[in-house]
Amino acid sequence: MVRTPACGGNEYSGDGHGGEALVLRVSLATGRMSGSSIESDRLAPAPGTEDAYYPGNAGQPHPGPTRVALPAAIRDAIVAHAHAEAPNEACGLIVGDRSAADGGKALRWVPLRNALASPYRYEIAPDDLLRVTIETDDADEVFWGIVHSHVASPARPSPTDLRQAHYPDALYVLVSLAPSEADPTTEAESLRAWRIVDGGVHEVDLVIDG
Ligand SMILES: [Zn+2]
């Protein structure tokens, strides 16, 4: 295999937890809060612990929300679609009543075709995208989540994903089929959500509902 993965996120393969950035952030916060209890919330776990991988995060606060609910039925359907499309990347959309940025909730999952039919990249088939855009507009709904799979790398946006992120109010939801990324107890596939805003990448905790 000579092709360089354009989407697989290998550029960011590391310990996967951005530990150095977190330690730095906490030590800075500790220095600032000396003698003051008002700033003690700075010691709360920082939402952007992936900052080490995303230089665009420098100086950016988390745009929120830091946590959203996702119905279990949607999660299961996304994972099933990713397996069905493997070894190529799979893609689709989660339609919501309002954007995640605006406090909206996920309503339904719409699997779509990957026009590139590639293990390394995805592009929602343009006619699929047009159809869903019209359907959601007509129903006064929005793209709550933009979903794709990584077949062999973590569920974390790659540099290509960042360049293609044109919906700052949506969540970018990634599922990894890599066994090494699965939950060690349940073996459930890793599913993670992100907001990509002004070049910054901020994880949003997914709480599986139901
Ligand atoms: Zn990707």
C-alpha cells in the first residue's frame, strides 16, 4: 500500500489523549489561582484535552456544548452502516430539530453514499446531499451531525476532515472500526463527536440514550 491516507488521521496518532496539553493547562491554572478560590473551577477537567493534536485550538475556548445525548438506536445504525461499507469509509447525516450548537437534539439517522468509495476518504454523494438538504429545509430541520467512519484509525478528525469541515454549528461524529479503539470492556466501537470551529477542534461527550 503506497497511498498516503488522506483522511485516516495518522498524523495525529500518538497516545491519543493529549496528556501533555492537559498537564500544562492544569499547572498554569494552579499558578493563577494561588490564594484565590474564585478560580478553582479552572481545575475542572478541561474539555479540549485533544489540544496537543490540533494547533488551531490555541487560545480557543470550547464553543459548547460539552455534552450531548444520542439515541442508542442512532448509534447502533451508524455502527452497522460503517461495518456494511467497510473496507471503505462510510458516511451519513444525523438530522436534528436545531443545530447542536443551538441546543438541538438528534432526531434521525440518514445513511448516505460515499462518492469516493475509498478506505481513506469520503465525500457525501452530491445528489444525496442535495436531496437531504431539501428534505431537511422543507421540514425546518438541520444537519445536527455529519458522520463518517475511520476503518483503521481513531475516531478523531484528520487534517483532511478539518479542511472539509464546512458546518461549524454541526457535530462531526466519527466512528472507528479499529479494534484497538474499541471499549475494552464491551468491545463497542469508538464513537466520538467534535465541533470544528475556526480551525479549532473540540470534543463533545456523547451520552448514549436509551
Ligand atoms: Zn476522516
